[in-house]
Amino acid sequence: MQYLKKADAISSEVTEETEQIVKQIIKDVKQGGDEAVKRYEKKFSDSVRPIRISEEELNEGIASLSDETKRLIERVVDRVTAFAEAQLECLQPLDKDFGEGIRMGHRVIPVEKVGAYVPGGRFPLLSSGPMVTVPAKVAGAKQIIACSPANYKGSIHPAVLYGLHCSGVTDIFAVGGAQAVAAMAVGTDTVPEVDVIAGPGNRFVAEAKRQVFGRVGIDLIAGPSEVLVFADEHANPRWCAADLLAQAEHDPNARAILVSTSEEQAAQTIIEVEKYLKQLSEDSPAHTAWEKAGEVVVVDSTEQGIDVCDDYAIEHLHVHLQSYEEIKNSLSNYGSIFLGEESSVVFSDKVSGTNHTLPTQRGARYTGGLWVGNFVKVATHQEITGRGTQHLAAHATQQSEIEGLEGHRLSAEVRLEK
């Protein structure tokens, strides 16, 4: 294995400065409510507008959109809905006998109140709102609110507003950053307290989600975008280069990685990346991302490439191997996998229906991406009667005695009296 291009040192550690800034924001919002939120909005984005998006503001924004743009957004909502509904069908309740007088199972219960964070960033990402909120609606959440920065003419981009509107969001708030996460976690006079917060964001949003976890549930902590293209000698270098840069343009800290079984193919892909970069705007984050975090690895075999891919545990894994059908089940660590050169990651980013909120920074070792299951609780139940009670009570009494837990022993033992 050899590197034709190696990234600068990349640290996923949260800096002490970021941690302390977020900690103070959460504390201030908890104590000061709306006024603290407004103060931080003024400080970080120079926004002095009302927190809530009014019905009039929403309608005006939607009216400014073309019919074509509305149809595009509606198609996104429809496809994400269809996939989330199919996922929910896999989550079935359970109620079963496990011996005479021992009946156990679980229910699939929707979370009641969901808070979605929808990033603003450089571009109005039309799919980001539906990706977070549609699975919550499909799951059966009673209340879905959304926060997004007011960085488009003093409001939220109309296309983002329409996506949230079509996705069943009940209230929209023009608030961004850690203060938005804090407001949803602790509640203010204007922003309701929620049970689960989901959605991607910058390092302050990610750190805020980490700090409020426990008080509320979260989906996952997602950092800058990542893509790994796994190629062989048959892979088209131009397509590989385009796929790398599509994710690199998300953020200056995005990671774009090529793992190839062919040194010639890898070298040509580097040339194609450099060609494409000359065509991109000078301020595109792709320039910095590729320079600092881009990597090109040549492996000795497909088997070694599989091991390297699993070690990266990347957010988006795009397999450009001619034999992808033979090895697809050998790959284990990825947020989402894209099989074959035609399966562009961009399709999932926009409209295919799978969720684009995915684990980064090797989080794919232990979790997948955002899905309808993030918005339901699988809660167990049990009914123990008759011979089942006697059987379990005898065991629990004996075990509690060994453990020295007197109250536990008592609770089990009294049932033996019957």
C-alpha cells in the first residue's frame, strides 16, 4: 500500500475553546430564554429579527418560488417519505410467550416532540429540511419544529421554508448555531422544548448536541462531509474526480479520498481533479478541502482495499469496482454505500430517498445514518402470571440473596407465598 497523496494531520477532537463557548451559550439560554437567544443571534449573525417565522413570512417566501422549484422540493419529500415508510414497515411490535405464564414483547412508540436543525451554510440545501423532518413525520411525531439560520435576506431561504412546510413542520424558527440547539433542548417562551434533536451543523452545533445529549435524545454527531471512492483499473478517472469534488465543495474541512487497486488509475484521477479544480470558482471550499484533506491510496489487492475502506469508516463509500456485486457484502463500515459508478452520491444528497444525514469521523464503526428509527422508542413489556410467577420468583429470590439485595429478595419472595 502506498499514498500518492496524503492529508495534513486531521484532528476530530473538540477544542477546549469550542467546548467552553457552547457550554456558556447553553447556560445563558437556559437562564435567559428568548433574550439570550436574540443576544447570540445579534452577536454571531447580526440578526435582530423575531425568532419565529410568521405565517405571513412563510407564505410570502413560498409565493416567491417558481412552480418548477416547488415540484423539485415536492419530489424530494415524496421520495424521502416513501423510503422512510418502507423502513418503518420493518419495525414490528412483538408480543410472545416465553414459557407458561411468561409473556413479553415490545411496542414501537413514536417520539412526541422533535426538533430539527437545518444548516444555512453557503448554499440553500433544498433536501436538508425534508431529510431530517420527514422521517419524524412518518414515525408519527405529534410536534415537529425546525431551526435554521436567518442568513438569506434577513430570513430563511424560501426553498428551505417550503421544504419544511411540505414535510409537516409545525413551527419554524430563524435561529442558528448552538443557541438554536440550546433553545430546543431547554425550551424558551417562544421555542418549545423537544424530546429529540436531529440534523447536521457546524462544529458549534455538533458540540451543542453532544452537550445536551441526555437531557434530550440526538440522532448523531455529524462533522464535515466525507467521501471515499473505491476504484480499480476499469474505473473512469474523470468520474472518480467529479465524485470526490462533489463532496469536497461542501466544506473546507471536507474529506475526499480515493482508494484504488491501480496506480495508473489513481495518478490519472489526481490529474483529473486538478483539471476540474481550475473550472470551479476560486472561493469554492473544494480547493482547500482537496489540498489539506484529500488523499489517494494505492492498495495491493481488492481485499486490502476492503480493509482500508473499513478502517476509514467513511460517511459516503462509493464503489467504482467492476466487480462490486461480488464484494459489496464484505464492506462493513460506512454511513451509506453507493454501488457502481453510475450511483452518484449526489443522487442521495438530493433526491433518491435515502437519508444524507450520516456519521462522520469514523462514526460508521458503530452507527448508520439518520432514519425513521431515530424517532421511535422500542419499549418492552411483560406479563408474568401463574406458574411463570412461581418460576421466576424462585430464581429472583435466590439470586437476590447471593447479591445481598434485601429489597429485591423481598419483592420476589412475597410472590412465592401465593
